[in-house]
Amino acid sequence: MILMCLAVNFIDASALENPEAVNQRLEDASVTFHLSEVNGPR
């Protein structure tokens, strides 16, 4: 699964819990989770 992050400019620690949970569930189902077009720190 690929999550395109082009419009994401900032994500805080509390917001990271959701993608981490999704990643764990996908990993349990043998599905690889990737992030695409991630903006670096500014």
C-alpha cells in the first residue's frame, strides 16, 4: 500500500500513532506500507 503525502506539511507525534497502527495491521496481513512524496523538515 502506498500513502501519498504530497499535501502533508507537518505531522506531530500524536498524529503518527494512526499510520503506525495501520502499518502494524498491514504488516500482520503481509502487506508492505510505503509513504510517497513526503516533505522533509523545513
